[in-house]
Amino acid sequence: MNGAEALLKTLVDAGIEICFANPGTSEMHLVSAIGRSSEVRPILCLFEGVVTGAADGYARMADKPAITLLHLGPGLANGMANLHNAKKAHVPMVNIVGDHAPYHLPHNAPLTSDVTAHAKINSTWVKTSTSADNLAKLGAIAVQQTSVGTGRVATLIAAANHAWEPAEKSYRARRAKILPDVSPEVVSAVAALLRNGKKTAFVLGGHALREDALVFAGRIAAKTGCPLFGETFPTRHQRGVGRVSITRVPYFAEHALGVLGEYEQFILIGAATPVAFFAYPDTPSVLVPPTATVTSLASIDEAVLPALSALADAIGVGAGLEVLQDRVLPDRPSGALTAATIGDTIALLMPDNAIVSDEGITCAAEVFARTAGGARHDWLAITGGAIGQGLPVSFGAAIACPDRKVIALQADGSAMYTVQSLWSMARENADVVIVLLNNDSYAILNIELARLKTGKPSDKTLSMLDIGHPSLNWQSIAAGMNVRASRAHSAEEFHAQFEAAMQTKGPHLIEAVIKQDIAAIFSMEN
Amino acid sequence: MNGAEALLKTLVDAGIEICFANPGTSEMHLVSAIGRSSEVRPILCLFEGVVTGAADGYARMADKPAITLLHLGPGLANGMANLHNAKKAHVPMVNIVGDHAPYHLPHNAPLTSDVTAHAKINSTWVKTSTSADNLAKLGAIAVQQTSVGTGRVATLIAAANHAWEPAEKSYRARRAKILPDVSPEVVSAVAALLRNGKKTAFVLGGHALREDALVFAGRIAAKTGCPLFGETFPTRHQRGVGRVSITRVPYFAEHALGVLGEYEQFILIGAATPVAFFAYPDTPSVLVPPTATVTSLASIDEAVLPALSALADAIGVGAGLEVLQDRVLPDRPSGALTAATIGDTIALLMPDNAIVSDEGITCAAEVFARTAGGARHDWLAITGGAIGQGLPVSFGAAIACPDRKVIALQADGSAMYTVQSLWSMARENADVVIVLLNNDSYAILNIELARLKTGKPSDKTLSMLDIGHPSLNWQSIAAGMNVRASRAHSAEEFHAQFEAAMQTKGPHLIEAVIKQDIAAIFSMEN
């Protein structure tokens, strides 16, 4: 048994089933060990941003880690933007990054870099192997580390020679920690706050946006009359017919300030205090009124579900009071293809238990609003704001849930960042329907430009936000990676194509050619 | 004048002409300042790896820095692999990375990350603005820092509010430093070594591979009978007819050990001691014999040209003794399309003063060998081994040298990493002919697998190195980004398509469908 084999056995024993990989020479013994194993499924991706984003999507849906296999510092660097999103999503993930043998490092070969420095940026736990045996031992610790709190990104740096040198044995990961419970005193204190007469709102995030937790939140809201807000970019939000619905905190700070401004007291449940995405001249960073009090019932890393259950008990509300979302059937859309008609089509046609990976950017709010009364679904948002997440997350979710339909609501500009995802979807026949929102623009940046008060933009300024010269042809790009594709110019065309895609297994990209009124998007959002 | 405008004026005054950009909200005042300026040309790229790779290619050919404009930590992360290559290439580059306003950072908004930690990995100089006025001042220092030694990557982190707040003035960068001269004592010592009777070889890198320096190296080699080796992955190597040619140190360690093993003494000129790219079981890291002496005439960061001139004087060799490369005209190739026939076509057809960006991986050595007697050209290699460099570098080189033909010799697997380059080439009508080597494989990894002695690979192992299931359709991918494309299956087809491409301005991708015998590639490489 060499170090690579000992590590692999350790990971398999810890329940790892999937390895998203873009390996190189320094990982070749790990590749060989996986190749000799019948237990880990390797999934090749043609760029590391796909690897890490897919592992994030997998973890969101499987509630357990996949491993990634990455090639030295530059390979890890290519995956870092989606590791940033994964860190902000609090998902479990184990990165295995090869590095040179320690005796080779001082020679400063071309691919030498400070892998640890790369890894520390987005990983809570980073260790480098010191021997073949230690490599396997660290594998067990890495898996354990992913189950700290809601989830953590752990990175194990595997020196090439520790993979090929002989190892003694594999190791067993200790049982995953349970999330710490919120104390009864905290629950009582929050229950008391709900009786103080202040105008109160709840802000939900993390596990509080899962169906089981939302039921209790819904009862508490019904009993107290206090509204439920949800964080703007949730890791996984379970919504649709028969579930308790929430109001998402708007993306634009000025809208959020309006929505939240009337409350005197906020109760956080698995969420942080709402803050602006960016700083803007003359706009505050914190989106709750400065005079409001903010109290946390449970942090993202505490047991949210029992805390909500206890709070419901404390305020004396039992089952049945929660308001569940009705089925809302919009008319079959017609005419111009817009975010609204796309949302209506999805609401009408998505199957029960669908998964939506949302990187729809300027189209997302409208589609989100229109699908509230559609079939039950999980909504996965861009947690860290680093674009290029949507396609990989949809792919990883499809790997985790092969029996569920995945819909990638995907803006064009950000699709380009990890466009290589399409190839892996084709290779694995992932059941993902990509709604590729082609507006020929970094539309969000045109809005941000106006919000930042930089003055009337010149044509040269606007050219830097314009991706329509030349226009990207998404049917061709998809065909280049063997993904079935079609193009829709009207609501009717889109509806027909989406309907066909819902009835077929495997990846399908629908290029939705939309025209957007930038000013209207801005005023409409919430 | 706001901070962004003061910074831009500072950069313009320091000679900056080009900004490769993928901006976001936090850089919007910089975008506006560029938009209002007539002096800096902004070039939009749809992924940050294209931005940084293009700035590297530009610097290699322009011998001066471009600026990059990047969006916070994740935007910088996406550009880091090519910053790694740029660092190893010793090119000048100024990265301008936006970050949140300092007062916004403590709120941990989604895109908050440690931008400095990202930047330090590949930049020699990193500073964050402390005020609008300081932002401009740091811009001047950043440009100065790029001219330390042969070249440096400098990163200026621009807090969003320092871009929009008022600034007093712009700043003037101090005159670029001159490279330090090698002392006469070092030159005399090396001249003495050349008379000690030991079997000696020169290893050339950095500026020693430019035409002006090669002339002196050629004279010294002719006089002493000592061969000229060149580093395996040079930043910019000027070669072809009428120039002094060198023997490149082979990529594979076992080949390099054979080639270098007979020498007792090595003289380094702008190069480091040759080392293996990776560590392998039972293979040494250092590629010169352990008993050999290694002496540096001039480091990469010293003045190589005067050192060579002085050494020529010291050993008493004047003009005219250097051996210049003859024009070698291969037959017009026919039959199967291989690296050899591609090399022959390029040798026959590339125009004088062409630029070759080499990310040909397993095809590169053969094409390199075949083009030795072709027209004069600059050969730009993958300096840091981080793949995804070839297309962006070719693009940046075309921006720097609009009157020269650029040939991107590009492997398929690595092309996918920064495939977004094609769109920027189309947008800017960059004069790049991409020879897309489609072998449906990470062929190099199949070779590395064998070299690493991991045992007979299973089908599952090989599937992790196989990018041919499904096959990428490069004509479709190119069409999706508005780049003209054609496909060649035979030497004749390739020759005809390459000939047509040489006679047309603007980007053209030729998908060269090649079959490779992996074992043969390995045994052939040098």
C-alpha cells in the first residue's frame, strides 16, 4: 500500500463517494489509486473552477463532502473563486492538492509556489503531508474538519513522494460532530423579546431556509405577526408550493433599506446582520436601521432546527398555524422574452423537487418572484458573489441528485467564467437544463455604474461593460462541448423548448435571447 | 479630480498605454476614469486568466508593463495562474485590484476576502491605498517597482472609496532603474574558467536569448567550442534564420540528464541551474552532474548583454565568428497530420518577424525543432508551467505588436483553461493564427503516468486523462466566440489552411486533428 492508496482507503471509509478532478503529474499516484478503486467515482472537469464549484453544488445537495483533486498552486488558484463561494456557503469539502516532493521544492522548478498560502485564503483547515503514513492520517482529519459547524472547506496538500512511498495503514475519521445546541436561556431571551411590543422581523439563513426549519419559523411568524426575511444569497433555500415562504432581503442596498427600515428589532436565525454587497457613496453598509436591536437566536454554526422548535414551544405555538405557499399557476406566457416570462414558464413546468442553481444576476429577482408558487424546489444562490459559480454548482447538484431535474438560471457574462462545465455535463449526462440568459451585456455593471454616481458614462466607459460586440453564440459554444442546445427569441419559443427539455434526460442549453431595460430592472428589483 | 483620475493620470504619465480589464462594481470609478481618458486603451476580457496572461504577453513583446484591472479577491484569484507564469517570466506588470472601502470590510459582505494574501503569492510588491491621494502615489511606485531587475509583478489594491474621493494631484514615477552591471572580476573569473580545460557548456536564459545577446554568445561558443544550451521554457527566445541558435534543455529529466551529463562545468547566463520540472521516483532534481561546477556570469536580474560583450572581449573574440542559422526549407509536407508536418508548414510559411506563443505541450518539441531554420521569430514559452497561458499570451503579444503575425501553438486540453481569449481576439481583431492541436487527450499526463511508474493503468485511471469522450469541437467553440475557424485532418489540408491564414489579418483558428503515438513522443523528445 502506498500513501495514495492509504489516503484513498481512509477517504472511502469516511464515506467519500465522489472526486471532482483536474489532476496533473504531481497527483498521478492519487489518480492511479482512484483508478484501482471501485468505490470513488472520479469526475473529470476541464478547469479547476468547475471542480471546486461542482464540489460545492454536490455538498449543498448531498450534505456531505466530495473531494477535489487539484494540481499544485496554480491549479488551486484556478479553483479559488468557487472555493470563496463554498466558504461563504459553509459547505463541507476536502481539497486534495498535490505539491512537489519536499526535497524538490528548494530547486524552484517552474511550478513551485506557496501552496499553503493559496489554500489558507479559503480553507479553515490546511495541512501538508510529512510522510506517506501521515498523508492518510491527515485525510481522516480533513474529513472530520469539514463537519465543524455547518460545514468547512479543508485542504490537504499531498507531497508527490508521500503518495508514492509506502504507507502502513489507512485511518478512520472520528464521528462527525453534532452542531452545538442553543442554550435554553437564549431561547427564553428571544421569546421575551417577541413580547416587548417592538416592531420585529426575522432574518433566516443557513439551515433555517430548509423545509423542516421553515415550518417552525412559519408558526412563529403566524403567531407573532413578525415577517420572515431570508438572506439574499442562500446556500440552499427550500421553497415552492406547500412550504413556508419568506421575503428575500433585496440585493440593492437602497431597496433593502426601504424594506427593513420600518423594524425596531431583528432576530437572526442562521443568518448574519444584512449588509450591503458593496460600499456606495452616501449609502450605509449595514442595512438595518442604526437604532434597531439585532439578536441572534442561532448562528449558522449552531443547531437551528431545535432552536426554532424550542422558540415555537416557548411562545406557545403548535403545529398547523404556519401559512403554506399555495400553488400559483401563471398564464402560459406569450410575446417578448423577458425575465418575467421565463419565470412564468419555469413556475408552470418545473417538476416537483427540482433544483435551481441561480446565477441569473439581473434576471434572478424576477424569476425568483415568479416561481414562488411553483412546484417544490431547492434554490441555490451565489453565496460569495464570485461569478462563475452557477454552472458548476448545477453540475455538482445533478451528480448528488441524479433523479432530480436541475435548472441552471445562468447569465451570459458569468457563464463564460466556467464555461468548461458544459463538457463535464455532456460527459456525465448530467440532467441539467441551462437557461442561458443572453442580454449581450454585463447588465448588472451598467446598473452599478449608475448607482455609483460616476457621472454620465462615455461610450468608452460603456464599452468596458459590453459583451455584445461581438455577440456570443451560445448554441455554437454548447455544440462545441457536445451539449444539446436551442435558442429562443420569444416567450412562446422559450416555453416550448423548456417543456421539451423538462421531458428529456441529460444536459440541454436554451439560449434565451432577452432584451432588458436596465432602468426598469433596477426599479423593479423588489 | 478623484482618486481614480489621479491614479490614471499618474499611470499615463509613466507610459502606460494598455489596460486589460475585467472590472466589477468596486472598480467602476476606475472604469469611468479610463472611459474619460483618451490615452489608455481598455481591452475587455471575459475571464481574469485572459487579462493577466495577455498582460504577460504584452510585456514580453513591448518590454514595458500594461495594467490589469481586476475585481476583488476572487477576480485576482482567477488571474493568479497566469500571474504565476508572469512572475516566472520576470515581466513587468501592474495589477490594479479593487477592494471594498475600508469601513465596509468589517461587515464581511459576500465578496470580502483577504486581497493582500492573494496578491502576495505572485507579486513582488503589494500595497493597499490609504486615501485617494495615496492611491495615485502608489500608482507611481507600482510602475517603478515593475522595472526592478528584468521585471516584476506589482499589485496595487485600490479601495473603492479612494477611487471616488477627491485627490490632490497625480504623481510622477521615478526613472526606471538600469539593470546592475556584472563586475569585471566576475567576467575575468568566467574567462579564466573557459581556459581551465574542463568540458564546459553555457546555459542561456532571460535576455541572453534575445538576438543582440545571442550574437556575443555565438562568438564565445565558436571561439571556445562550448555549446549553448537554452532554458526549457524561455520568456522570449529570438531564433530563426540569421540568428545564433541554441539547444534547448529537454523537458524530460531523463533526456536532460543524458544531454547535460557529459559536461564538467556550466556557465549560467541569465539562467538558473537546470532542474527537473517535477520530482520522480529515482530521478534527481538537479539535471547537471553532481560533480560539475556551476558558475553564473550574470543572473536574470543583471545586465546580460554587456556581460556577454565583456566576456567576448576577455577571451579575445571579435565580430564575425558566430555561426548564424541557415535558412532550412523542408519539403512541403504531405500525408498524416503530425507535429512534424505542422512544424514543416510553419517553417515554410511563417512570415519574417512572426511571434510564436507555445503551449503545444507534447507537440511543442517537434515543432520547435522543425522551425529552427524558418524565418526570424520570437518564441514565447510557458514559463511557470501553469496551463492556460498560450492563448492569452498570444493575444497580448498581438496587442503589443499589431504589425507582426502571431502564431498560437496550442494544445487542446490547456486551451480550455482560458478559452475566453478567443472572444477578445475577435473583438480586437487580433492578428493571431491559433493552431489548435486536437489529440483528444491530456497526452502529456499519459506520458507522465508511465514515467511515474504507477503500474499498468486501469481503464478508470486512463479515463481521468482522457478529454476525448466527448470530443471537443473546436470549430464550434471558435464560432461561438466569432473567431473564423477551419479543420484539418491531413498535412495538405493544414498547409493550405495555414497558408490562407498567413495571408489574412485577424484571428483564425485551425483545428489540427492529430493522432499521436504517446510512446513515440516520449522517445522522440530530444
